[in-house]
Amino acid sequence: MAFADLLEQVGSTGRFQVLHVTLLSIPILMMASHNLLQNFV
């Protein structure tokens, strides 16, 4: 359980993790809407 203890000490979600997930989610959401528009328009 060394990794779990280390993660608990450092903190599970930091500023970098939130920024990373946000920046990765923006293109994913745009591609999903683009694929839906190709099917229905």
C-alpha cells in the first residue's frame, strides 16, 4: 500500500490533473458533436 499512502499524502487531484482532464475533454466533446452532425445533417 505504499502507492496509496503516497497518493494520500500528496493529494489525489491537484491543479495539474484538473487542467489536464479539462484540456483533454474539450477536443473529445468537439469530436463527438462533429460526428453527430455528420450523421444528422
